[in-house]
Amino acid sequence: MAVPHLTPDIIAEHVRSGVWQDRPLVAVVDEFAHRTPGVLAVADEHESLTYAELVRRSSNLAAWLLEQGVPAGGTVALQCGNRVALAVTHLACDRADLVFVPLSSSWRRTELTHLLTLAQPDVVIVGPPAKGFDYVATVEELRPSLTRLRLVGGMDGVTAEFDYDDVCRTDRPFVAPPRDPNAARYVMVTSGTTGAPHMSLWSDNDLWFFLSRYIHCVQLRSGDIAVGMAPASTGATGYVFPVLSPLLCGASGILLEHWDPTSALDLVESSRATHATAIPTQVLKLLADPSVHDRDFGSLRTFTNSGSAMPPDGARQLETVFGCTQHVVYGATDGGTPTMLCFDDPTDKRYTTVGKVYAPNELRLVDAQMNDVPAGQSGEIIWRGPTKSYGYLNEPDRSEAAWYGDGWYRSGDLGSIDEDGYLSIVGRVKDLIIRGGQNISPREIEDLVMSLPEVADVAVVGVPDPIFGERVCACVILHQGASLTHVELVEALRQKQVATFKLPEFFEVFDDFPKSTGGKVSKVELRRVLATRTPVS
């Protein structure tokens, strides 16, 4: 696909300056496997893989995929939870010159219809049914619209067209095809500010640049153990930081499969983790766990939080309770990471900012007309540099719209920069709900609610919450004579197989919505109205 604002000259300059490298990421992992084959590479609650075994399994899968005739640039989708299969499949695709699309196990038919139809995968791999939802059956129902789909595989004994685990464990010869580290071959899936979830494309070199910086900033090194507890199939917080980063420096990553605060604390303590990664909502729940003060976290040096804003008091408490340095990465799934905190940043900056811009990234604060705001004032954060994605998979128009002018990514966030050059996030321009680090598109929920016969109009907004940051509130206007309760609304959305975390937790019925002068619903005013009422939950 065409890459927005990425020319051959820019690529050559990134390689010449050492920002990018001339080999794929899997080559870095293979080097550590050659040096230390018996070291733990990645683990979950089911299995632990050494570097040698990770290389073996990913090579077997890569060879098998090529044997099935999956062409260069073809797509492999994997839907699972926090499992080592994510690393195995990612590296297999990297070896075989294929696009890897990890899908959250929380997605249901609504999201899968959109994502799989858009991705048009050659191979889909899924796990066992969960909470009554059959992943294989859903893929088969969608198959008529998946024109490139060759094979469906099952993990953990799931009956499908091939056994994923058997393929990975069966040795077969593998000859690596040519690989361009600048080709878009990795996908991060997230919900945007409008519409359904979208898929941001990344190259190995995009990932390499900001992960090299991350490894430096958290002082990650061979022998370290990183624990990841956020969902690993979406964004960077759950997989890229706690799993891929360790693999690029000879360290070990351990995934918590089923989240709950006590289990997470048990894992951090028992594994003697040196690093941990979570979304702020999870961190706050860890700090509220009654057992947190009775544990030994003496090995922990850094705790990364990302995905939403961490309250300053929470950051202070994290460092006090865990006895480590809290670390923040700022960015976007499609835009990359222009700033992050570093291990030697002053204490007050760690609690109130998201770090400084790191070269060769460039960052500006602009007003609504895209003019730079005066020093000391807040503005929308825009940036450009070698960490941005390559746009959206099979959505060229959307890709072009995400960038402004000569490669500037529009974040939709409002920020300010202090006299020392540290960036603080002060709000959002985009109408996006971030619930516990999960991006929720109001429009997606609004479209589904509007399909209900009782509803004349709907506006979905986020209401503040001390733990999750925001929760979803559905505000509706009903047709005359119609009735609809919160319970009925949620059940109707469940029937549409919407991911649970998106379901409205609050519900308000209005006679009319506040409008702007242009006649549009004013969500700013709507939030003010909600602040004076107690939403029904």
C-alpha cells in the first residue's frame, strides 16, 4: 500500500542515521536464540517457551503457511487472549513475509464482521468458545464474504481445518523469503473516534525505533523479566511493551491471561519481575487490593502505564507501594509514540507529564486553524517522525485523512509544554471514550442503539469515573409512546454481540438534546447536563 508521507529519501535517511535497520525484527530475536537458547523467552499460564523453542515453533508455522500457498503480503489473523501464541504467530509472519492481525478475544460478531471483512485474511486461527461465544462458528458464518480465506485453524484442541498447536510443534524445513523491514506487516487494532474498530499497519522498523527508545528508557536488559497484564491483542500496552521489547534485548516476557488484581500481584511477586506493564485502571485496582502492602516487590525496577491518563496521586502511590519508578509512554496506535518518560527524569515530571519529545520526532501544539499556539498555551498535539503507522489496512482514504500537510499526525489530544520541554495532556479534542484504557467509539454504539425501534435519537458520551477514567452513558430520545429501560437496552446490544466493555453502564432518557448553533447535538453541553443529574445505572 502507499505509505502516507514516507518517501524513499526519508527511508534512506532513517537507515543512514541508524534510526531504522536493514533487517527484520525476527533476525534480532534469532541472534539471542543463538547466544542463549535456553533462556525463557515468553510464557503464559499454560506454557513457557525458551528462545530456542520460540524460534522452532515460529519457523515451523512460517514454513507451513508458505506450504499452504499463502502469498507474500498475505494476512494471518489470530484471535486469542494473553497467550504465547501471539509471539509465535507474529514471528512466524515476520519470517514468512506475511501480515499479522491479532484480534482481541473480547470481540464478538459485530466487530469481527467489520474487521475480518476489511482484512480479508488468508488464514484465521481461533481459540475455544468463551462465555458462550463460538469463534469457529462465527468465522464460518462470515466465510462467504471472506473471499481470500484459505484455512481456519483451532488452538487448544478446537476442531477446525487444521490444528494450530500441532503445526507449530511439527518440525519442517524452512527457507526464509526476502523480507523488507520497511514493509507494513504488523497490525494493531483499536477503536477510533468514529465508526467501528480500525487496523493500523506497522513495519518492523517503525516498531524497532520506538521500542529501542523504550528499552533504553526503562533500562530493560538481558536477564530481566517483564510481566504484561493488559489485553495483548490490541494496541501496544499488552504485547509490544511487555513481550516484543524483551525479545529484542534478550529478556523474558510473561503474560497474565486472566486479569484480576490478586492474580496480577501474585504473578509480579512470584516471577520476581523487574518490569511490569498495565493500563492505569489496572494499576489503580492493584493499589486498592488489600494484599498489596504485604508483598515483596524488591526485584521490580520499572512499572509502565499507558493507554490513558494516570492521575498524579496514583503515580505517587505506585512508586511508594511498589518501590519502583513509574514510566509513561504517550502516543496513539495509528500515530506512534512521540514522547515517553525516562528512568532519569525528575520525580515531579514523572507524576505530571508524559516526557519529552525524542529525536528525530517533531511535535507541535496547534489551534483549530492548525497554527502554532503561543508558548505556555495548550493546543492540539500533532507530531511526525519514524514511529507513525503506515495508515489503515485496506482504508486508503482514511489513511490520508489521518495526517495533515507534510506528514503531521493529528492526535485529537490537547497538551501543554512546560519550560523544561515536558509535555502534559490536558484534555481531548476528539469525541472518544477511554474506559480503562479501552477506546470506545460513541458513533459505533450510537449506530447500534439507533437500530432499536423504540429510539428516536441517541447520543453516547463518557462520564467521569475515578477508577476507569470514563464509563459509557447512553442518552436517548424515545419515540412517542415507546418505553425502554437500561436493562432492555443492554440486552438488545448483547443480542447484537457487542463487546462487553462497550455496553452502556449509565442510561438517561431526554425529551430533547442540547444543540449547537449549527443544529448538531452539543455533547459538551450534554455532559454539563449529566453532571447535574445522577445517571441511571
